[in-house]
Amino acid sequence: MGIVAGLDSSPDFTRIVVCDADTGAVLRQGYAPHPMEGPDSGGARPSDVDPQAWLLSLGEAAGGGLLEGVQAIGVSSQQNALVPLDAQGNTVRPAMVGGDKRAQVAAADLIDALGGREAWAQAVGCVPQAAQPVTKLRWLAKTEPEAALRTTVLLQAHDWLVWQLLGRPVRRTTDRGGASGTGYWSAATGGYRPDLVELALGHQAMLPDVIGPSEAAGTTPEGLLISAGTGETMAAALGLGLGMGDAVVSLGASGSVMAIHPEALVDQTGMITSLADATGMHLPVVTTLNAVRTLRGAAELLGVADLESLSELAMKSTPGAHGLVLLPYLEGERTPNLPHTAGTLAGLRRESMKPEHFARAAFEGMLCGLADALDVLRGRGVDVRRVFLLGAAAELAAVQAAAPALFGAQVVVPQPADYAAIGAARQAAWALGVKQQTLDPRTPPAWQGATAQVLDPGDELAVGQAVRQQYVSVREQTHPGAFRG
């Protein structure tokens, strides 16, 4: 069929993979960091970024003839980046990216303005959070009213990059996946809620057309096909080749659990964010605030050098950590919704007061918190038979030893790769195949799945259930009814 490329414009870098459109085999790769740090940033990731930095990084990553022979490009990019444009298509202000804690008050304002969390869940499948574009619009209206008044067009990062690659055409597009994270598009209805844009921004704005998963956004003057594009989460799911029965547990400082599901879920508690995926299915997501930050805190407390050393220490203990239980709510928690709580250490006895047992309790606490998140999805009818475990911490022996039994499922640890870029390339191959009439517009190309290590719970399932029960007992004693709606 040809050669395609996928680019992933993350918060820190651009990575490009060039793939065989039929098999998905990676032929060559490019990489460039984003020139995002300002003179006063102190190395911290900024909340405001000039989108031109994304283009500069893209150009550098594509240098040296990397895209020679490429027939189609897919774009994946960081989610929740709001790019406000004026009537001429110029940026009104720098893009607002990342978690952006500035908007926390704005999120609370929006929740109240529509009548509560349930009203938002019913409207768009999610409750406003500080990171979401709808919340950033509210912050903009309250904090920079002049910029808000000049804002007439709303794009996200991948929308803006696709638009630039196509030469800034009159028509602007997005995809279901990206739209579902805005807070003003519903995955359940497949439509925008312009009234929520007005509620947040103070006036209406032009929104990009939402095109189908296999549709092309357009063709460059040189004849290069550009596919719909999508957010990083949706692109990674496509790159991993997820299907029904598959879930992903992502181990960052915070954690997230997502799964493929045939329908949008409405969750009045706000624990489930109902996103759309990049294939026409749905991608419910549950987030925990405390994942690898739990391990780093334990390592600091015990005075060990790194997470590998913490893992080695934990492996000297046994499942259940001699009765020691850590509820890892170190930054408050979202799942369950306990924003102002703190962590709890229970089961202290003389025999359990050893470094290896505390290390084990930290790993088990982190994984039990994520198992709680998996159970939120299972409780809503989401089929979870296989769990993909992502993040550097997935390689740790203590994680791999405990995760299958605690999750109650087969655990797959994929070989590290930029699955978002691979997913963007797969989307490009799909759009190209549909154009060439060699692929069904309802089914993405069948690429070889990720190379992975497969871990089964085996005989440890009963042990894992006992550890979970120990954890749940402490959680219920400390926070009774935390998971009730």
C-alpha cells in the first residue's frame, strides 16, 4: 500500500516514525525536543507555550529526508492543550497546556454553574477538571477578558498541527477522540454543546468539524494525505492494538486506567471520564492521583537510591507485607473522590516494622489503588480480561510480581516504544487505504501487535485476592462508603 508516518507531539518532544503501511514495521525514526523552556522557567514545564515551538520541533525531527516517499501522515499530540485563535487565525495568546493548576477554581465554578457533577456527566460524559479546555476557557474569561473577547476559534494541539500541515485551510477539523476531552463535546451523542462553550468563555466560538476515524483531514498541495489526527491517549491505544477485553494501566506520577468499550458511560460520581477512541469505539478512563509518586515517597523515606533498589527491597518481603497496608492517598485522591485526605499506614506491629515490608506495602498500595480503578470500570460492565501495563515502573520486579494477582487478569508489559506515534501512523495507513479502496472504513489495518512480556496470575490469584481484601478492609475502615455514588 505504501509508506506512512506518524508524529507524536508530546509536551516535551516530537517523535516521528515512518512505517510500512501494510505491516506496521518501523522503517526509520526522528526525534527533536521542544524549545519550550523560557528564561525564567527554572527547567519547569510551562503552562503557556507558543504553538510555533511545536512546528519548529516537528521540522527538526523530520530533517534529513526522513519523510521521503511518505504518502500519508497521522498526527498525535498532547491532550488538553487549548489553542485560542482570532478571526484571522492568529493565536490570541500562547497555548494553554498541561494540568494548569491555575484553572482549579474555574473548574469548581463551572461545576456549580451547570448544577453539579451529575449535570456535567449527563451533558458531556465528564466533570470539569483543571486540565480540560472548557475549564481553561473559564479561566481565560475571568483572568484575561480582553483575550477571551478576541477568541473566535478553538483548537487543540493536534487540530492546530493538522491545520498548519494542510496550509491553514478554511475548514478546520478534529476527531472524536480529541473532541471528547474538551468538556464541550459528548461521546454519547456525537455532538458539541456550544452552550457550554458560552458558559465558559462568555460567548460562542467556532469549533472544528469532527470527522470519522478513517477520514482524511485533507491533502497538502504536494499530495500528502493528512489523516484526522487524535490525542496521545487514543493514539497509544491504536498503536498498542487494543480491542474488546483490553485495558491499559499507565504508571506515571499519577495513574490512569482505560479500556475499550462499545458505548459511552455516564458516571454521576465523576470518577469515569467518558472519552471516544480513534476507531469508533469508546475509551472510559479512571485516574488515580498517586501511582509512582507513592514509590518515590517510600524510597525517600527508606533512604534507598532509586526505584530499582526499592523494588529489590520489596522482593525480600512476602505478599501482604506482614499485614502492613498503605493507602497511598498522598496528594488526596480522585478514585475514590477524596481530594483533601491523606495517606494511611495501618497494620503496624513489631514484626512488620521492617524496611522490606514498608517497601512491599508501597508497591501493593499503589497497585491496589489502581485495582480499585479497574473495579470502577468492571462495575459498569466493562470487560477486562487483559491489562497492558505502561510506564518505566512496569519493568520493576516488584510490580510484575504483584500486578497479575492484584488485578485478577493477565498482565502484558509491552516493549518500550512510542505507541502514540505508531498509532498515528496506523491511522494514516487507514486513511490511505480507504482512499485507495483497499481498506474498510470501519476497520483499521491489521498491524502486528506490540512485542511484550506476558504475565499470568496463575496460582497466585487467591493470594492476590487476600491482599486486596486486606487493603479494602483498611480503606473501608478509614473512608467508609468512599466508592458509593
